[in-house]
Amino acid sequence: MILYNSAISGNCYKVRLLLAQLGLTAELRELDVVDRSNRPAVLGSLNPALRVPTLILDDGRAIAESNAILWWLGDGTEFVPADRFERAQVLQWQFFEQYDHEPNIAVARFWLLKRPDDVDPEKLAGWQAAGHRVIGAMEQHLEGREFLVGNGYTLADISLYAYTHVAPEGGISLDAYPAVRAWIERVAAQPGHIPITA
Amino acid sequence: MILYNSAISGNCYKVRLLLAQLGLTAELRELDVVDRSNRPAVLGSLNPALRVPTLILDDGRAIAESNAILWWLGDGTEFVPADRFERAQVLQWQFFEQYDHEPNIAVARFWLLKRPDDVDPEKLAGWQAAGHRVIGAMEQHLEGREFLVGNGYTLADISLYAYTHVAPEGGISLDAYPAVRAWIERVAAQPGHIPITA
């Protein structure tokens, strides 16, 4: 398999992390996340959103969207529950991640890491405030729970871990969220875990 | 089942449409989409995002996020493919919908329908331009295809239809997208189809 990748992207990290935990490998092809001028040429026929991650299967077919790739890789393994309700809960957290979490926390982090001199302070403050609301919702849910869904580590934890554990890089402190911090430690202690820098 | 609903919301319409096509019913409880002050009291223990739709099962458990609800209702029926790749493609389009499509097209439509005098013209223009890029990507994909995934109508079509067919209410004309318009007609001709106003 080939994974169109960005080292900084938490969305790509989700895929690299699950691949590692499944004992699978993919050839990484790095794409720039600031200069996107080559995206139509590289990804035009593969991904309508022209984004990384995009996974190319051995037969040449492509799958886009980080959480869809996780399901393609993970369904039928220990990382996806068999129970119908728990499967829907995994998806619920992943859609929450893409709608509420990533557009605020990942975006704040991207600007502070990549374009700190160009960021609009008012927009940054908005992303950070929304980020705190999102992590506050996770905190409330994780109080008394080990993982986001059911009793074990699932794709939901991979998806939410990716940008939550680096939220401080977006200026979003985790100091006020002890349940989230304990969950981050549990996720990082899972067999086969690799860091975002790997 | 109980569905916390908003008549205007395309996200809620997805659920009402699939329920109708599955021959299922839920008691609708309408929540206001402008005055959200009662959301914490009503949805606080049910949905970390405090949004509609939220589906309450007969045993009291809750599922949030429109596309996760569709999977809970639809997996194992004719509306979800059995093939592993096609299942991932359905999810890919649904994540694309929540990340790229809904935040632009639904938001433009919401402001023009509900708060036309208060909308920021610059933001509106941005949502509309992004909406055209998204529908352009759908147009390219649908050329020569009957439906978004495989050869049949799936959850992906329900999810993308919801806000695409009302995009003109957000000031986003579909005139330039003949493949999208033909697909809209095919979706609306499916057995058991109901309009968003039902």
C-alpha cells in the first residue's frame, strides 16, 4: 500500500498508528501541507477533497478521509467492536472529531506550528475557545471511563487521540482536564503504540 | 424511538428519510436551531455536541451525529454494501460531507433562511465559493455514475443528498452541475422517498 502522508498531520498519524498496531506497513509519500499546488496533479483522480491521508491499496484503488481509512483497515480486528451500538458510538465520536474537534484544535495547531506570524489573533482565539469546549465534552464523557467506547481501546480512541494529545501545540492547555490526560496516558500505553513523530 | 429533530436541518432529514425507507417510525421532538438555550438541559447527558439529530433508542441509550445514526439504522440492510471497499467508500463520502460540504452549504443555507439580515456578506461568499468547489467535486465523481458508491443507492447518497438538493436555498446554484442534478432526480425517485418538508 501507499500512504500519501504529512508528518505534521494528526489525520495521517491516525493511519500510521493503526498500521503499526496491526503490524502492517505502507510506503509513505510526503505531501506539503502549506504549498498545495501539486495536489490536483497527485490526488486529483484519487480523492475529491485533495487531502492527505489518502491510502492506495495494492490493486490501485484509493480510500480517502482518515476515519474511513481506519474502518477499512480496522473493521474485523480487535479495534472495532462487534456490538451494533458500540460500532455506532465509535462512528459518533469520529464524526464529532471531524466536525467539532479537528476544525478547531488541528487548525489552531497548524497555524501556530507552520504560520505563527500570519495567524489572525481573533480567529485563533475562536478556535482555542471552541477547542476547550470540545475537550471539556471529552472530559465529561471520560470521567469514570477507561476509553471512549465500551471497555476497550477502539478506532474512536485513535481518532480523538491524534489531535487531543498535541492540543497544547495549538495553545490549548490540557491542565484542566485530568480525565483526558489519564486517557492520553492509557492510549499511549497500548501495545504497538508509536508517537506522532514516528 | 425518539428523534430530537429540527424541521429545517438536513442532518435530521437524513435520519427521517432513512427511517421512512426502512418502514420505521420515531417520535419527533422538535428543538429550536436558533435559540439553543435549552440544549444543555435536554441533550446534556445524551450528546456531547448538544446537537440534533439525537436518536434515543427504546432502551434509553442515545446515538448522536447524523451519519452514525444512519449506520446504526442501516447496517445490514440494502442501504449499506457488504463489500469492504464499498463500505469504506460510503464512510469516505460521509466524512467528506461533514468536513467539507455541510460546514459550507448548510451554513450558507441556514443564514439565508433564518437570519438573512444578520449574515456577514464576506463569510457568506466564502461558504458559497467553498460550496461550489464541493459540488464540483461531486459533479466530477458522478459523471458516468448512477450513485456515489458502487451500483446502488446507499447511505452515502442519503447523506450527500440532504444538503445538496437544497443548496440553492444557500445561494448556491446547481445550474452548472448536470450530473449532480440527474443524481438528485434518481435519489428522489427511490422507493419510500420523502421530501425534507415531510
